Amino acid sequence: MMDYDIQKVKMIISDVDGVWTDGSIYKGKGGIELKRFFVNDGAGVAIIRAAGLKLALISGRFSEATADRAAELKIEDVYNGTLNKIPPYEALKEKYNLSNNEIAYIGDDLIDIPVMNLVGVPIATENASKICKAAAVYVTEKSGGQGAFREAVEWILAKQGRLDTVIEVLKEKVQNQ
């Protein structure tokens, strides 16, 4: 297993299909496409923000459902329909002046591995391909679309020793609304 320093993580980049969803696509009449997103993963976005971390999504497959969910969660950095994930990854590093070891990436399949091989903290979901799991320093217990994204976020913050503090900050915000 490769060495990593989770304390340096300042940004989390995530795939969408197979991480935020179970990978299913529902097709309806007239080309309507639906995806099922798990609400606890959306809460993971609030946890990331409370922790002061950056967040980006890089999805290999273009989907209006992905664009809509990202907009709903006010995720600014979304690359939707990008099979080669290296160019958006490099753009994000430059935009935020980050090095590889300051980024965690959550993926589940072959197209995620090139980025996973670059980042400081590569994470795979429980439902990920074997080769993707082999590239990870952590494999979630939960599958994509079942809370894997949030689990990964909480794992990072717990390893940084900040999860309890971040949760308390969120509780205070909720109580003061």
C-alpha cells in the first residue's frame, strides 16, 4: 500500500455514477433520464463546507440529472461528461494552487484510476471494480448511492482529527436557524 498523509487534504474530488449513485440510469419516454441520489451524501457536502475543504465533481458521463443535483447543492466545480479526467483534475489543481498530496479522490471504476494514481488519498467505494479498490488507500463499507460519499468525507475528517468539531459547528448552525 502506498504512503499517504491525510492531514494535507484540502480538496475532495469525486466521481458521480457509482459513487453518488448506485450507477443505475432510469430512462423514460422521450429520453427522460432519472438518477437516484442518496440524501446523506448531500449532507456530506455541508460537512465538507463546514470543514473548509474544497469539493469538485468529475463525471465521465454527461447527465442533466448530475448537473441538476450539483446545482441544487451549489457545487461550483462540476465536470460533467469527461471521460479523460486528467485535464479537469489538472485545472482544479491550478485553480486552487494545490499539489497532488493535498487532494483526495473518490472513484469506483477504471476511468477513475489515472486520477487516483496521482492524488494523495485515493478512495474507492465498496461497489468499485477490483482494480479500482487496489488503487485505493481506503475502501468504503457503503456502496455508491448508499452513503459511500459521506462515509469517505467523514473518514477523511476523522483521520484528520476534525470530525467531531465539524459536526458540532454544523449542529450550532442548524440550531441558530
